[in-house]
Amino acid sequence: MQKDDPQNAPETKSAGETSEAPRPSPVRPVRLHAGSKFRFDCHRGVPCFNACCKNIDITLLPYDIARLKRRAGMTSARWVGAYTVPYAMDAHDLPGLKLATKPGTAECVFLTEDGCGVYDDRPSACRYYALGAMGVRRTASAEVEDMYFVVKEPHCKGHDEPRTTTVAQYRKEQGLEQYDRMNREWRDIILKKRSGGPGVGRPSARSLQLFDMCSYDLDNFRDFIASDGFNEVFDLGADERAALAEDEDKLLLFACKFLKEVLFGEMRIPRKAGAREKRMARRVKSPTGAPDTSDTR
């Protein structure tokens, strides 16, 4: 199974390989576009059916977690604690999450005898396989382009199936249009941080905490933006507050907007007049410097 980093760039490891042994890349170095055709099919009749689920290394994206925790009827924090493994996405310890495996194996925690136990809400990486996708920003351009490519692992017999489809058709069949729409803003944040070099710098401890909450804990983020401290600073209308309280998809997109303020200082959310002065006055009265809920840096 492909390893889906925030740009869905795959890295795979076949069963039996060691880290010392060189291995061929499973990525075919051909850039595809939406109309490009490729040969692949996956169904119960394929000899390797579910084999990829027994050797996973899947990075979860925010919308993956939102869908799966809703399916389980759990809070974000409980679901993340039960079904993920944390890892650092970069040298600044930007927090990432991988899908957990069954104890002592590389097998997906949700794999059953009948196949995927969460198929309707499976993560983006599972939906894309055997395609890979990544965001690419050209030099001197602010636009992020979507790039696709084929991932061809030795064990996968789906590439021998006669069916040919286009990238656009495959994405639609796999329900990826909604997943990509919900994850694109977050993906672009990660890409901007990676490509920003020294200009972005190391986020503060507080910023890393906020990144973790915005990305992986929508329940806590909902409470955060409902707090007095947040609403003392940010000017949200009553209708917008109600929509964010009721609609988690809108809440996730708003969390990405907030993250752009946290990491890059982009003023994306309207502020109330005099909010900065009030916050500074409170800091003067509280010399300990303990951060309040309105702190974003």
C-alpha cells in the first residue's frame, strides 16, 4: 500500500525487504493529467485482493480522520488515540498521524476476513491506490498544480487486468473529488511550509499545538472557536458561528484558514476593533505570559 504523505507522494516497502537492500521505485515516472489513461482494476477476483492492506504505511489526512471518527461515533481524540500512530512530518516536528496496524504486523487495523471494514469511509491513500497524487508549485508561482502518476508494486496483479480508465474517471469512482476538496487547503499549507525555507522558520510550541488541534481534533477546535478568548479577538457573525458549530466539513475548512494565520501570519479571519490592544493589556496584567485561547503564534 502506498505511503500517503500530505502530497500523496508514495513510498512503498514490499514484504520481506530490508532497509539495507536497494529496491526499485514502484512509481512509474510518467506525469499524468485528468484525461490520461492507465490500466488497472481491483476486485475480489484479482489474486492479490487485500494483499496491499496487509503491508500498509498510510499517512492520514484531516478529512480521513473526520470521516472515520464520525463512522465510529467517537470524538476525534478518542479515535486518534485508538487507531493512529504519531510521527514527525519534518525536522520541526510538525505532527503527523499514521493509520495503526494490528499488533506485531503491518496489517491494517481495519482489515477483516471480508475485506476493508471501513470501506465507505476508507482514507484517501486507499482510494487513490494504484495512483499517486501530489501538489506541485512551480518556481515564482503561487498556484499549486495537481500531479498524478501510477504506483506499480510487484505483488499487485490489478495492473494485469484488461480495464483501462482515465485519472478523472478513477477519481470520481473512488469518491476522491470530495476528499481532495476537503484536504486540498491543508495539503497546500504543508507544501508552503516545506517550500518556504528559512522564511517560514520553526513554529513555536504553541503553533504546533494549534496545528495538531486544527488538523486532527475538530471536537476540541469547535470548543476553541466558541471560547470567549477567541471571540474577543475574531469577528465571526452569528450565522457563521452556527454553521461552524453544526457542520464539520465547514469547520475543517475554517480550521485550515486559521492555520494560515498561525503558521504564516496571513490575516484570513476578520478581527474586532481594538482586539490586539485588549490582549496586550491582559498580558501586561498577567506577567507569567501564560497563553490564552486567543493566542495564535
